[in-house]
Amino acid sequence: MPHNSKTSTYLYLPIEIKVREQDAKLLLAYYAALSGFTVVIGEQLRVEKASMTLPQGIYFSKGYPNHYKKRLIAQIKNTGHHFVELDEEGLIIHDKARYLSDRMNPSLNSRIDHVYCWGDDQYDLIKNSSTPLTKKIFKTGNPRFDLLSKKYRGLYLEQGPTNKSFSQTILINTRFALYNSIQKSKTALNEHEQYMKRLFNHFIKLVNALSKSYPSLQFIVRPHPAENQLTYKRAFTDLKNVRVTTKGNVITSILSSDMIIHNGCTTGIEAFLLDKPVINYQPVTHSKFDVNLPNDVSVKATSIEEVKQMIDESYTETSPSNHLTEKHNKLKQYYHFGEAYAFEQIIHKLQQLPKLTHPQNNRKIKPTNYQSKSSNYRFPYFTEKEIHHFFKKLNQIERQNHSFHIQKLDHLVYKITKENR
């Protein structure tokens, strides 16, 4: 039976990028609250601030580079919290040596209580490195992929960003933040940035060509959260059947689309798991900078003409079952498809952490409305209504009528507890 929030373990869930992380964290928050946790959830810097004054508990880090992580761990551990981590960048690790030095620095690992891994690739990399984390790492998966299961697709059945005046919708996802950044543009580009610029320009040409060739189709361009949306809006301002948006969870956009086009995007994996036709558009390649896993679970097109051919043939994944099995087996090398959902495995591990014997006093948080331009872009709003709406839909899926007490602690931060009846 869930116990009173005054004696329950606090679980701190920071979110950096709203459209990428919020729903998965709310999924975890829902079931954690049902398991007796008091959950503090919201924008990452404000949750970090809240953890400095609220009771000791478990700080659930989303993974950070060394310079940020060093300060965060020191602050969290010195306050008396447990520190656990599930790195949002841990699914596809392109430069393994850099990942270990910059996101799994051995000098910091001794202060980490648990590391939850997406799957075998990340787990084996950490386990086989010279690190004291050997007995602290677990393969759990990520709640982000729980949302892709058939059980939870009902969360996203509402109408996506489509227009009924068009016969079909094709979603085009981009990942060119290194070049098309929300930050000020650079004048001198390194090799990686130059390659992203080439891909960016190819995708601009692709969208223009498809828009003109298929006036009855709607094209939704969804930039990476760290990209500058205005660049795309300006490029496609005269194209009536092209929309640029980052609103809502990408799952809604995928489910409401008939086909997905990308290059190296995690959304390619998500679309594959959602049983959608996925095209990997690779007009140019680079052995060092291409992201293989999302491309490997997609069908490759190297030219605009090849993309058009796939659209003309109304491409669907009707290839032999052994081909699909091959793609699933490839994905299993990187993602842990356990018997239980990722959130269930994580909550089980959180419950095994030692109870904290000296909780802090529950001091009142001093609210602040200031937010940096970058933070505002990544996490612009968070409302109590959103949380209630999401939890209501989870109740419907579970055929339950659980009630939750949701208290606003600060701008973009809420405390969630299950109400006992």
C-alpha cells in the first residue's frame, strides 16, 4: 500500500527536452507514485534546485557530459541523495572512447549508485571498461520505448499534425543541429559540421522536390529539438503542402503519418517499432559521422528519384519475414527487450537502494520565473493539466481510477503523490 509522502522516498525526475523526454518521465512518475514514491518532476535546472531543499531521495539523472555531470554529482551527493542515471544518449554510441571519457568518467563513477542501460551495447561498453560500476549497472531499457508498445499506443491516438485536404502524410525528421543550431551560426565549420551542412542542404532539396511532385500529399518536417525551426520555415514558406513543427511527442506524428523519411534519427527506430514504413535518405555518406542503427532498420534511398519511386509504389514493409527478423535482431544488440517494461525494471531497482536515514527538512522552495533562452526553447511550458490528462489516459489503459495529488513547487516543477482513499 502506498505510504504517506512525508515518509515515502522522494524521486527526482529532471527533464531537459520536453518533446523527447516528458512522456516517458510521466510514465515512470505514474507507476512510481503508485509504488509509493513521492515524485518531483519538471525542467532539469529547477528540479535540481528543488532537490537542494526537499527531502533526501533518489536523483534520476538523464545523463550529462563530464563538465556538467561533475558539478551535478558533487551537489546531489553532498546533499545526501542517491544518484542514478539513464543516459538519454546511451542507445547509439558512435565514439565509444569519447563516450567513456566524457559521459562515464571513471573519476565520477564511484559516486553513482546505479546506471540503467538501454541494452547490450551500452552495458558491455561500460562493464568492460576500467570503472568501478561493474556491480552497479543494469540492463533495463528506457521508458521512451515502453511508449511504443501496443499497450501504450492509445496515449497517442488523437489526431496528429495532418490536414484532411491531403490524401496522405509523409513525416520527414531531421537531425542537423550541429549545423542548423538554435545557437548563433558559426562561420568556420569543422569536418562533422560540414557534413551536417551537406545533409541539411540535401534534405531542403528533397522537400522542395517532393512538395512539387506530389501536391496532393502533405509533408510534415519535424526538426530535432536543438535545431532552428525558422530556417526550415523560411525555406518552405511558399510550399502549401509542407508544415514545419516540433509540437507534441513524435509518436503522435509517426502514428498519424503514412511514411517516415530520415537520416540517422532515433525516430527511424521508433517508426520501425511502430510498424511504419521508414526510408533512410542517404544522398551522401561518411564512414565516421553516419549513424548506422536507425539507418539499418530502414530502407535506403540514395537519390530523390529513389524516394519518389518508393512513394509511387506506396512502399510498405512487406519484405520477407527473415528480413524483418534481421532488423529486429540488429536492434536487439542495442536495446534490451526484457520480459517486463523498462519502467517496471527501473522501479524495482530503485526500491532496492538503501533507505536514507537522515532526510532533510522539507523547506519551502523560493520560486523563480527566470529561464534562459536555451532552456525555454527545450522546455517552454509544463502544466498541471498536462499531467492530469496523461495520467487519466494511463488510468483508462489500466482500467483503474487512481487519484493523484499534484502540487506546483516552482515554475515548471510539480510534486506528485498517489492519493489514498
